Amino acid sequence: MKTGFIFIALALSILSSCGPKEPDENNQKYIDANELKKQLEAVQKPSIVMENDIIDSYIKQHQLQMQTTGSGLRYAIVKENMKGKQLVSMDEITVKYKVSLLDGTLCYTSDKTGPKKIKIDMGNVESGLHQGLKLMKVGEKAIFILPPHLAHGLTGDNNLIPPKASVFYEIEVTAFNN
């Protein structure tokens, strides 16, 4: 009985020491989430500025008329469908596409793989593509330029898209599948 009591007291002592600690002069201070976000943005700002300059130069060189979202996605609707359904989150659609790097290297195309079914805001495609699709209607064609943070980021896709690469999409929404 005495051993059981000692074991319980020891366990409670260990568990209570594992809880969150209050920052003090001897402990490292906790960083507020907003402060951490500001620090990360400051570190990445030069890289983002450089990426934006590269994309802007590409747009100017190819004489494209594109709009920019707050996240940095560049887009242009090249074939409109005024009567088409506006796409929203959770819509399931079929698309034809070509994905290239800004140097013109073709990475993926539905001409080889066939049209792709996508559920908007779900699945394994770039976040920038989901964002761009919500700017479209069924039957429309668009071009998108996704900066690295909206494409495959620091790692690439471990296949044809290298790390830190902006990607150029030519995309057509061919069907609404819901």
C-alpha cells in the first residue's frame, strides 16, 4: 500500500512538471503568433519581391494583361462564358490544362494524361489553382501564374517542377460534375 502511494505521488509530481511554464527571466519568452508571422514575413520579403519582379517581367515580356489577387496570383480570363456557373468551394469540375515553368518548359498537360477532375478547395493540387478556379465559370478558359508560395513552394513537386518555381497554367473548365 505504501509503495502504491509513493508511485502515485511520484507520477503526479512528474505530470505537474510537464505542463506549460510561464515565461520568466530564466526561461525563453513565448512569441506571440502575430509577432511570429511578422518575423516570417520580414525574412521572406526579399524573396517575395524578387519573385514578383520575375513574374512582372514575364508578363511585360509576353505582353499579357493580367490581374493580381492579394495573395499574388496573376490571372486573366481569356475566354468568357457569361452564362456559366460561377465556381465555388466544393464544386467538382473537369479541366483541361497545360502547366509550364516561366522559361517555357512544359511540365504537365491534359493532352497526355486526359482531363482532370478537381474538387475545389479539396485534393492534392496547388492552393493557387484552387484560388484561380474560384474566379472562373464553367466553360471559361484562363491563364494563371502561380508564384512559388501558391504553387509547390520550397520543395517543388519532386518530379518536374523544381523548388521555388513559379508556374504558368493554361486552363479550361470543361464540365461541372456535381
